Amino acid sequence: MKYIVMDIEGTTTAISFVHEVLFPFARKRMKDFVEGNLNNDDVQTCLNDVAQTIQEEEGKTSSTNEQIEALIKWIDNDRKHGALKMLQGMIWKEGFEDGSLKGHFYDDVPVNLKKWKAAGYTLGVYSSGSVQAQKLIYKYSSFGDMTDLLSFYFDTAIGHKREVSSYKNIIHELGGDPSEYLFLSDVFQELDAAQQAGMKTIQLERQEIVKGDHPIVKDFNQIEL
């Protein structure tokens, strides 16, 4: 085995950090951030994408205020929309850089990532959160900058996490044989897809989970490579 691919939420990081810290942080600041950055090309691109979605789904032209309202509603519904994720990433970047946010990791994660990297494994992330958000969480973590431990990042631009093709795309991108990959996640449907793509799988049980047909560990200390 050569590659270790890790989920974030529920695997390296508490689900509560995402839903009780990151999402509310972005929700509270979304309106002011968008209105204060209307001249930013990336923000405008995101708003255009939101407007297009509203047009397609509701058949109407939307104002900036309606687009902001839609973004906030999507946060509440945990919608996986590219424009929302991009804007959330920009807001979180400000929060991480000014010290308002620190990326949460379970205590067993940093020590094992260091051990695995020292042993020659190539480590990386596949999460539904944007690559930008992934890098921020690792760079501004409660354990300091851990980005030097990671060699790759994937989000849903490579494909959705419950689709077999997504994991095949990761293997194609990085190279090697599918059997050289281990995927770690708390969600059995993601593990099923990875397994069907040929990867080895381990399910994390850090909190109550729906168990699948995969080896289960309580934390990274129990993983034997």
C-alpha cells in the first residue's frame, strides 16, 4: 500500500466543528462579505452561478439580496453548491488568517500522520469541502501547520463521494494500482464506492455511525498498516 486517502468530517475532524463552528461562521458573515466584495471578480462569478441556479430552479431573475438569501438558505440545508463552497472558503480564509478560526483535529490524527509519512506513505484528502477549505483547516489547525504532511487534495470537482467513478478518477490522477490505496471515512456509502474502485477501506467510528461491511476502528491509533 502506498496512498492513504482521508475524509475530513467525522474522520480527522469532529462533525460538530463543521456544523457548529464553520457553517455558522460563514452564515453570520455572508451578507456583509458579499456586499463588501461586489467588485471582486471571484465573488461576482459565484453570484452569477447562484443567479443561474435560481433561474433554473425557480424561473426568475434574482437580485443580489435574493442571491445572498439563497446562499444562507443553502448553508442551513447543507447544500453542496460550488458557488456556496467558494464563498464559504473565502470567508473562512479571513477567519483562519485573523485567528478567529482554528482547524479542529482529533488528538490521534497528527501523531499518526507524521508516523505514516515517515514510513513512506503518501497522504492526502478527499472531502466534500472545497480544496481551499481543506488546506485552510490543515494549515491553521489547533496543532499548527500540518500541510507539509499532505501531498494531494480532492473535492467533489473530481466526482461525488458516493460514486465509484470518483475514486477511479483519484487513482487515475495519482497513478498506481487500486490495491495501493487505503480510504478512511466514517460514511459506509463512500467506503462502498471506494471499495468497488479497488481501494482498501477502513470505517471510523468516532461517534455513532451507520456501519457498513468494512473494518471499523475507533481512532487512527487502531489502524495497522
